[in-house]
Amino acid sequence: MSNKRNKEIVNDSESEEEQETGSDKDSDVDSDGNYIGDKELQADFEGRNPEDCDFHGIKQLLRQLFLKSNVELGALAQIIISQNYVGSVVKQCLDDIMDEDDDDDVGDGVFGVTTVINVTKRKDEHCVKQIRTLLTTLADENADDKTKALVNKILADESNHVGLVINERILNIPAAISVPLFSSLQSELDKANKKNMQYTFQYLVWICKVYKSSDDDSDVLFANQEEKPLVKEAIASFDVDVKEQAELSQWDFEGGAMTPYRKVLIFEGKKFNELVRLMKEEVENA
């Protein structure tokens, strides 16, 4: 199995003079062990094929996206691992500081996951059934009549394969890492299709994490910056208010509080390469 690799510097490291004592550093870590301080840290990241040891890390990232939705995230994580020839996980590069024999001890440190799941071919798997029901329910509750009809149509027609794109990572990983991850995904999809695997999609569904300061789209912040230009390419979309599900109902950002939403985008599958190009341009121009 190939080992896809992309090293990214998140932030410059602190100088020795600026480093704090151990007791002070403890205050920069929350109860879940996540760094919440404002000091600059250095870390190298790389993209790898998902492995069994990544299960818990992938599941946690999926929880960020789906929150309290009725989706069996453990089973979904298993699907992502089972199709490890398509998609990547983001992990900290430890080659220079640890021996290969130690890999099993640190395999669960997953900082991101990028993949696509065929929710038509896998429609009989329980967690995929839940996702399909979730999409239909969310559309019924939040979309206009035209979009509701489209969602029901593409999920009901088994001759049209629908891909669910998952692009999730922890907050502080820079958007630049998405470029090589999606480039790898493009190549992997091409290889899979040449082997007669079903990864040619007539439609793609993409769920984006966004924050809004009002009910309209005049002030929207994308958690994953690279996804911002994709909205104009969607053939349909709708927003879902998730403040009741999120642990924090609002997020303070510069001028004021912003409310978390999920923006569900639907694309023609043939536009995937164009979407990747737009994300690359967004990152390069940031």
C-alpha cells in the first residue's frame, strides 16, 4: 500500500526563551487533551491511507461533522478504513523522532480525514441507511420544494450513484493541506474506476461546517476555508441550524457571535475535478 505524504508546518515554533514551565502549559490544554492556548507550535503533518489503528480518531472527527445526528459513526469509520485505497487521514509526522516499532503506540492521532463514500452502492449498510434518511429528513425540514424533490430523486434512483464527500479536520490544521489530499483522492478515484470499482458518481453530496451571524448568507464563515468557492457550483443547497446539537451554541469570532450551521451542497459528479481546482485556487489566493 502506498504511503501518501504531505508535510505541513502549522505555525512557527516557540523559542526556548518563550517556552513556559510545565505547570503553565497544562493550562493550555482542555479536558479532552486538545491544545487551546495561543502560543505558536510547530508540527509536521502527512496524509496516509486509513488503517485499523485510526478508527477512534476517524470516529471523533465524524462526530464533529454529524454531531448528535442518528448515524452510527463507528460503522461509518469502519467503511472509511475498509476502502483505504480511496481517501486519506492526516497524521502527525513522527518519522524523525520515533522508530517504526513505536508506530502502533501513536496510530490513533488522526487530525483529519478526506474521502468519498458511495451511498448508493452501500445503501443496505445500516449506517449508510441512516445517512440517507438523515439527508432526506434535513431536506424536508430545511430545503425548498425543488431541492427536496432533487434529494429524494437522486437517493431513490439506483442507476445514479451518489457520493458523500467527507472533508473533516481539527480546527487548527491549515487549509493548504486540503490541496494534496484532494489531488490524491482524484488519482485514487481514477485508479479505482479503472479496476471497475464503482466510484463514478452522477451526484456528489457535500456537508460543510459553516458559521453565520445572521439568517442570510451575507456573512458566512467556512470552517474549512477551501470549501467557500464551491457554493456557486452547487445545483442545489440548503442550510441546517445545528446550535441545539453543538456543545457551544455560538462561536465568538472577531466582531461578534456566530451560530453553527451545516450547509448541504449537491453537485453533478462530473464537476469533481472543477471543485478540486477551485479549492486549490482558494488556498493559493488566501
